Amino acid sequence: VDLKYTSEEEAFRAGVRAFIEAELPADIRAKMGLGKRLQKDDLTRWQKILHAHGWGAVMWPARFGGTGWNVVQQHIFEEERADIGAPPQNAFSLKMLAPVLMTFANPAQQDYFLPRILAGEDWWCQGYSEPGAGSDLASLRTGAVRQGDHYLVNGQKTWNTLGQYADWIFCLVRTSSEGRPQQGISFLLIDMKSPGITLRPITMLDGEHEINEIWFDNVQVPVQNLVGDENKGWTDAKFLLTHERTNNAGIGSCTRALKKLKQIAARETANGRPLLEETRFRDRIAQVELELMALEITNLRVLSATADESRALGPEVSVLKIKGSEIQQTIAELQMQALGPDALPYLREALEMDWVADPSFAEHYRPYAPPLTGQYFNMRKTTIYAGSTEIQKNIISQLILGL
Amino acid sequence: LTGAAVDFNYSNEQVALRETLQRFISRDYDFERRRELARSPLGFSAEAWSRYAELGFLSLPFPEECGGLGGNSVDTMLVMEMVGRGLLLEPYLSSIVLGGGLLRDSGSDSIKRQMLPRIAAGECKMALACYEAAGRYDLSQVACTAARSGDGWRLSGRKTVVLDAPSADYFLVSARSGGNLRDEHGISVFLIGRETAGLTLFAYPTQSGGRAADVRLADVTLAPGALIGAAGEGLGLLERAVDKGIAALCAEAVGIIAALNEATLNYLKTRKQFGVPIGKFQALQHRMADMLIAAEQSRSMAIFAAVYADSEDARERRRAVSGAKAYVGQAARLVGQQAVQMHGAMGVVDELIVSHYFKRLTMIDLTLGDVDFQLGRFSRLL
């Protein structure tokens, strides 16, 4: 056991840091630092910059155009990215769909879609959940009926993230109602420009538009957009979810958020002293820091074990997902709490870069304050999405504990 | 509860009061209506406010000689529980409990005769401006100055996150007439009309749909009669008013907790996954049971706070209201977070009332002192 990075790894870290410091556009960095709204353009611009440097996909193997980095290098990149405040890349494209394509798609599909993801040309979103199929995903009903050289897709998806930006959507559709519900599902790639697709925004509790409902009304999808075999899509679906959950550990983002929490607590005051010196509050920070320290090492243990044994990630990612999501929530809650009564104002316009606080307000209301309460509200989603905490505990109970 | 025989029964009048409000909410204040109001410029319903006046809710806690019904904090508790359940946006806490309450308990007879009937009639709304930048929940952190000017006063400074300030006709403002920044003595309380020269607002909505403002006072000149209570002895008055406000917020939280538990239980019984209602899963059953326990325990603490909020013994009063708010705040966190969690994605959307209840509970904790603040205050009085 050695928890210290080698000198090669430290040199690698310095290189990553130098690159991000130099290439991350100042406006994107400023938005990230102040918790402002990011636009699609901010995210694709950053993807293109990384791609131009050959770092478009740090988690992909080299044969598909990825960096081919090992898990420690990927972890270092993620730490530095988050610490400097570069936006996360589109996980739906790079970390969820791409592994499925690499494993189950045919060469023509791989050759067409993977380079476009890498170059930031296509934005992908996910079509999994339906109104009646959330935790019980296999009960999904959106149907795809084969008609000659295309499928005719009808149905409704919901809780779709950032579909308003998307060029493509990967969908689980029902191609057969025979046998167990899991047996008639297929994995289909659908062009968002196809006639018959309607997208309705769903406003979240923080007032923001992040998720959507999507309707499919006789949408024609060419059969060559089927990934893997018809009716075998459940395998791809589960494979993807395992990847999704690993990403949800979000250690780099948590580390940055924790650092920010400490800065906020040092600036806010209670009883005439920095809030950070108040034992009751300080201990809460200490507690969440301990959780994060443990998770960071657990995460590396899981990743190195799978790398050493050359096997796919298994049910142990549920541990990472549960802990990672809870830590994100706790830090967001403490950031809000640190503001005290200043957490009450709701200033939607303050999330835009060009917002200038009224001078009488700016004197006491810190620049970091406006997004924090909304972020706490928003973070409630993390224990619900990508398989709720309850589902993760079922997976641990059944697949690890054998109960 | 010690002393006299314990009695948890409400009087006929109290039961009628609650039923009236319940009917009002179901008929005239459904969730869609509430959403429209929260988005409207005023942020609440002027009609509803007049209706509350007609029904006697606004005069409830004021003495009969000032046009009131002579109610106590238990009566206020019953109203506030319904304010919670209906997520009512009108400034009941600010105008009636905090502002009106402070004048009732500490105003001169002439001020009371002049102000309370108008407040009770809904003609005049109040806001309490008692917190400042970097002061967090500390009522004694007062940098705003009150200097003698002729036989009156001149005030300068800033008060932050003044709840319901944009609609207020009068402000009760704490300012320092002596001593240093965090001294307990030297704080005075003033009654200031909205139109007074030198008083300006920076208004904004709050995270739970209400309105608030930062209030700037620039050489605001006041007549001698604007001073409430004795000069330099204002902290006690503020604390007394805020303590009653804390008891009222506990009741509001209890109303929300009860409503959230009902909504969640209903969801557990109707939402089906894996072929059964999700309420069949033991993991969720036990969590729902924890939420029921939290609701019952919170209700007990809200009653405790209401009973002792009117105590003349300041120590007893502080212990009760701070203990209750620390307790209810933690229970509200559990219930709010778990109600959202058990609703799944339906819990984090704007179009269902669940997220609005959750947000209001979160903001109640951050109003008039959060769990940490109240736990500290209670601990010091162990």
C-alpha cells in the first residue's frame, strides 16, 4: 500500500494543471467560480479545446481516440479539472454512451459516432426514465415497431437532462412484450431533429430548466441505429448505469466544493468571529471532510481493483454513488447554512454573468452567495437520479450481500 | 408541562378558528393560486389579507381595548399551523406576530391605541428590521446609529433581509443610541413610517415565495414619539417579540410537516413500481414511521413553545422557544428531505407542492435563528 503519488504522477499532475490553467477560457472559469449559469456553448467550447490537445476523452482507450490514461491519471485529471474550476464534460456522451458503443456497437456505428462525441460535434442526452418507469426501469413502455428499414417509435420519456441542447438521444425502447420485461428492450440512437419529437421543459425546484419530458409520435429511426441485438438492450442499459454511477462519486467536484465551503465559513461571521471558528459549525465541516477522505480512497481502491483484475465495474459502484451523492448534498447544505439569513434572497438574475448587485445590497451580500440556496435545493436530485439511494442499497443487498 | 393540570383540548373558538382557515385554504388558496401569487408583483393576496381581517385573524392577539380579541400564543399557533399547511404568503408573521406583537407588549398606550386597531383591521402592515450585515441571528449586533437630534432622533445605517418590507407601511427598527457594536445595552427601537424621508428599500423575492428587502436609513429624522420603550433598553423588547415569532415559526413548520407527511403517505400508497405500491417496501415504511414520529414530537415542541412564549420569565421563555426551534428544525430537515426523496424526481419539480413545502421548511430554519443558533441558546440555559 502506498497512498503517495510517484514522482512521475506528480509530474503528470503538473502538466495537467499547467494545460488547464493556460487553456481554460477566463469567462468559463469565472462562471464556474461564481456558480453562474453555463450555456451549451461554454461546454462545447471547452470540449473542443480539450479535443484539440488530444484530451477529449481522458477515460477512453487510445484506440478510440482517448488518452488511454490509467485510473490514477484519470483521477488526477479530474482533481485538477475540478480544483481549477473547468466545467465537467458531457457525461452522457463521454462516460455513459461511449462505453456502450465501444462494447456493443458495430464498427460503422463506432466510426461514425465516437469521433463526433470526441470533437464536441454531437451533444447526447439520455432517454431512460418514463412516467411509469423510474426505479422500475424495466417496465418501460415506449415502443419501437420494425417497419422495413426503420423503427417507428411512440411513447414518452421523462427526467431527461439537458435535452434542449441535444443533437441525439440514446433511448431504451420496447421491441417485444414477450417474456420477462427485461427481455424485450432495445437500445436505440435517435436523431433529435427527427420529425415527431416534442420536448417540454420541466422547471426544477430551484427555478431552473435542466430537465425535460420528451414525446415520440411516430418517429422514424433507421434500423442501423440499433445498438447490439434487438431485445437485448437491457444488457447495454445495465452496463451504462454502472458507468453512470461511478461518475456520480464526483470526488473532484466535492473537493472543490469543500474548499469553497471553508472559504465561505471563514468570511461569514457569527458572534463577531469567523463562522469557521464556531465549533458547532466547524465540526460539521470536519465530519463531511472525513467522509470525503474515506470516499476518495475507497474510489481509488475500487478502480485499481477492477484495473488489476481486468474486469468491468460491478455492484461496488453503488457504494460510491450513495456516498458521493450524500457528500455533495451535505456540502451544499452547509454552504447555504453558512449564509444564515442571507440565504433567503432569491435572485434569479444574479446567476447571469452581467448581473451587477445594487450598491446598497452588494455591501453585505457576497458575490458567492446568490447561487448557494438554489444549489442546495438542486442537489436533492443526486440521491434520486442514476438509481436512487434506495435502488443502490437494493443492489448492495442483493448482489454483494446475497440477501 | 408542570403546575396546573395538563389540558390539550382546544376551546370551541379555537376549533372554529382552525376550521375557518382550513376552509379558506381549500376554497380560495389552492396550490395553483398560491403559485400565481408568489409570481405576482405584490407576492401575496391583498384580498386574502382583507379576508383575514374580516375573519378576525389579524385582531386575534391584540387586547380588546385596542380592537383585538385578546388571544394568546396558543391561538397564534393554530393560525400559523394553517399558514404552514396553506403555504400562505401574506405577512402574518411580520405584521401581526412580530410587528404588532412588539407594539402590543412594549408600546405606549397612545401608540397602541393609534396603531393596533389599524393593524388588526389590515389597514396597516408592519415589518421588523432587527438584523444587520454580518450579524447573523444576533439581535445585539447593531451598527445602525440613533443620535439625539433636537428633542427627537436621527437614524443612519442598514438593516438586512427585512421580511415583508416591500409591503410594509411601518417599520420597527433597532438602532444603537449608546454603547458598542455588540453591547446588550444601548439599543433602541423606533417606529418609522414607510414614507419617511431617508428610508429606502432594495427589494427582492425570497427562496420560499415571499418578499423581503434591505433597508437603508440615511439621516432619517424622527419625532420623540417614534421611540418604543426606553432609550437604550430595546434588546429586551426585540427578544420578546422575536421569541414569540420563533414559537409561531415552529407552528408553521408543524403545519407543513403534517401536510408533507400526508402527501408522502398518499404517494407511497398510489405510486406503483415493480408491480406494487412503493409503500409495500419495508425500507420506505420505516422511514415513513420515522417521519410520523418526527411530526408528533415536533407538534409537542410547538405546543411547549406556544405555552411558554407568553411567559413573563424571560429565561423560561427563551429555553422553551429556542429548544423548540432547534428540535423542530431538525425534524423539519428530516421530513423535508425524506418527503422529497420518497417522491423521487416528482419531489424536485416546481409543479408539485412537495418541493414548495420543502423549500419553506428550509427557509423557516434560516429565519429568526437556525438549529445551531437555537441549540446554542438552549444549551447555555441547561
